[in-house]
Amino acid sequence: MPIETLARSDVVTATTDESIHDLAETMQSEGIGSIVITDGDSPVGIVTDRDLAMHVLAEGTDPDELVADDVMSDGLQTVQHDAGFKEAAEMMSENGVRRLPVLDDNSNLDGIITVDDLNELLANEHQELAAVIRAQRPPY
């Protein structure tokens, strides 16, 4: 199954000069744990709630002096929209990430896929298999 059918298209984005305070407020108001940082239509980084905790709170840094570029994760991992479930899961595992921005054919941001999205798909598939088993097993 291609990632483009699973990915969320309503990606919350910000620019590299967005304040940390604004990022945190957006995460809170949107009920999300990450914001993709973009330069135009291209993703260049991601700021997660963990980034805020590790780079701001744990280091005791003044959040009023920081912007997205100061705390965003280095080495952004992305996945092409036509990649499969397995490829996305392998990328997440190999790179230790829980979120992958999805790119279109022009390397522009097209969506985002998370480990929670993949897990939900697997859970739904397991429920379908369980229904087959229940329908075919003899009564006890």
C-alpha cells in the first residue's frame, strides 16, 4: 500500500525563524507533537515536543531567544509519496524517527506519516484477520 494513501495531508508547518513559543502554542492548540519546518514548499527540518523538552527545558535555555532553526532535528528523513508501508517502516526503524514528511515528485511537502498511523493500519488489518478466524472456527 503506497504511503500517499495513509499519509495525512494536513501537515502543520512553520519557517525556520518561527519562535519556540509560537511552535509550542501551535502544538498545544492543534493537539500535535511535531511541526514540519519548511523553506518554501520543501521540508528542511522538524521540531517535536521532545526537541522542545531536550533543547529548551533540559538545557535551561531561554525560549525567548530561540527559533525553530535552533532546535529542529538535524538530518531530516523523508519518504516519497509512492513508497510502500514496508519502506516507511524500515526508514523509521533505521533512523530512529517516528515521523516522516512525505514528498511529491518535485520534492515538495505532500503530507506526513507517523509510526502511530502505521500502527493503526496494522491494528485494523489484525482486526480483519481476527474476524475471518472467528467466522471460521467451530463453536466451543
